[in-house]
Amino acid sequence: MSRTRYNNIDNVSTDKTLKQFGQWREERRRKRKDYSYVIPSSQPQIDFLQQNREESTVTWIGHSTFLIQYQGLNIVTDPVWAARMGFQRRLADPGIAIADLPPIDVILLSHSHYDHMHVSSIRRLYSVATTIVVPIGLGRKMRRKGFHRVLEMSWWEQLQIGKVLISFVPTQHWTRRTLFDTNTSHWGGYVLEPTEFEPDQKPQVIYFAGDSGYFRGFAEIGQRFNIDIALLPIGAYEPEWFMTSQHTTPEEALQAFVDVKGKLMIPMHYGTFRLADDTAREALDRLEQDRKQRGISEEQIKILFHGETLRLPY
């Protein structure tokens, strides 16, 4: 039986040839990189996070993993507490130990790549009260692994959990877990909006971009939603000729921030795993240089430490 294969907007391909992989490997051999910079860790506010059901917060665990407390729900994005990714050890410990998290109500998966979907981490987070939200095509795989409360979403679809409206929005990427399932599930990001609020106390709208190359979809997201906080990827972009269709550079991430019309950007997807040839220091330096060139204020970019909690509104 043929399986559905999902595509990007405008059918942009992320496929690479064996020759291109070989070229990257040769380039990597000639590079000399300084990986000594490690993203600092902040003492996590464990007691507060375990008890909090009132305030909106964003806590960076590492890579694309966040604990988001929003409208009374504890939400985790792309859970990965793995100590290594393939043959590469994790560059920094998770900002909060998985055992120290509050009970998780919702898990949001942007796509099925191993650095965004670590099944062992999900098993530890999952309980009778947890709902897993996944891109279309991924639900069957998750149910086979024993997760029964799984909801699938297609681009631009919405669902409500508690007092949170969740929208699944496009990204430009791809996915694979095995040699035979390339692009048999989709990929995307999520927008969180409140469904109930006092007129003078509207919670801020949060956009989690997942994993993406730069594409015109960011502008459409900015047209459809009134985004306050944008969690955007800035790492795994080098070599750019190889990664450009699937990962934004720091400069492209800032352009995406402009496109979605966000008020505050939180960078992610850097400094946790060595997925490409760039370093965390390079990504942050390029981000800062481009911020200055664009005239974006320092207050609009919030660089979180691992384990650091941002209380909203900020």
C-alpha cells in the first residue's frame, strides 16, 4: 500500500545527493572549530514551576525543548532529554531534570526527527492526563509505541485543549525516522492563544517555530496571528549551501521574527547537539551583529540560559 508523502510550500526540496554529503564531509575535515563555549545554566525555579498554574512562563530546557506554562496547562515542546544524539554527546545538560518537571498536560511535537522526538523522554512525561499533539501522519506511529491520547493536525488546523487554542502552522523542513518513512508524516510549528481572559489581562500569544528553513510561510503566519513571543531556531546552519532549505541562519531567523511581527524573540535550536558545523558562540555573535544592523532593540531578543524561566508578560 502506498503511503502519503508530505511536501513543503512550493514543493521546495530538502533532498541531498551522496556527492553533496561527501563534499560536506571533506569541508568538515578542513575546519578548525572552537566548541569550548557552553551555554550557561540557570538554577531552575523548580518549586515555583511545580506549583504554578496561574502565571504564563517559558523555560528553556535545551535545543527545541521548552516547558511552557500557559492558561493553566503545562506544555512541553519537542521533548529530548537524551544524553547523546547518534555518536555525539550532548554539549550541555538539560536545564531541568525530567524528574523535576510538574505533571505535563500537553506534548507538542513539531516533527519526528530524533533531535525533536525522543521516545524515551516522552514515555517519562506521559501520564493518564497527557495529550500528545503531532503533525498529520505521525499519529499511527505514536499509537504503535503505546501512546493512546494522540491528536493529529494538518497545517492551519486548530484545536482547543483547556483554555488554549492550538494552531498548527507550516514550516519548511522534512522528516525521517527510518530508511523507509521519509516525509510520511508532516512538520510544522504551533501557535498558542488564549480562549478565555479578562479584557485587561490578555495572555501573550506564543509561537513555537519547530525546525525550519527560511520561507514565505513566516510572513503568512504573521498575517494570520498577533504573535507576542516567537521561539525561533538559529543553529545547525553550516555549511549554508547544504542546510539552507531546512535550517535558518541567525540572520534568517531575525528576518522570520520580522515576518511574523513578533514582539519578543527567544532563540533556540543551538548549543545542545552538534548537528552541523556552526557553534553556539558563532550563532549568537551573528544574531547580535544582525540585530544591530537591523536596528532591533536589545529588549526584543531574550537569550535564555538552560533552565532559565521567563515570566510573561515580559
